[in-house]
Amino acid sequence: MPIQIAHLWGGESYSAEALSVFANAVASRDPVARNLLFDLSGLTRYARPKDLPEIVAHIRRIGIDRVLYGSDAPPASAWEEFRQKVPLTEQELRSIASHAADYLETPR
């Protein structure tokens, strides 16, 4: 069963400790992290700009393929704000933009 971690670290205020635990579990292939997905809702709202390089490093350890875009802001402006503030590569941004959680896909 997939488990989606909201706000990347599981809460509003940025928690470097929580994100580090998640990233370490995924990177070490801990079986308890096998079905974890992470959404980026609120990232630009809850994280300070100085924390973004560290957060991006954790995102890369988790793996872009486990990261889902989400927003706590109006859709028209949120994606552009995310692109401008979060120091990911264009390829990483395209990959995140194209992800959808498997549980959202309609069976054919």
C-alpha cells in the first residue's frame, strides 16, 4: 500500500531531522520505506530559502521518481514559484511534473 508523506517531511514547519530519517530509510533500501511517496505541497511556503539546498539534496537521495508535485497555493502561480525557488535541474522539474501516484491512475 502506498504511503504519501505530505509536505515532504510530514508537517508544516521544515523538519530537517524528519526528512533526513525518510531519506536515509529510502536510500538504504529499508523495507519499511518501500512504498513511501513524498509530495512537495507547501515546500516553498514552509521551508526557508536557506534550507532549500539541503532539501534538494534529500530529494535526490529519496529519488525523483518518488516525488509528487502538490501545492498549497493557487495552481496558476504555484508551479512557477516552485520552479523559481527550488534549485532543481530542468530535467528533475520535468520529471516531477510528469509524476502521478499510481493509486490515482484509472484502471483500463
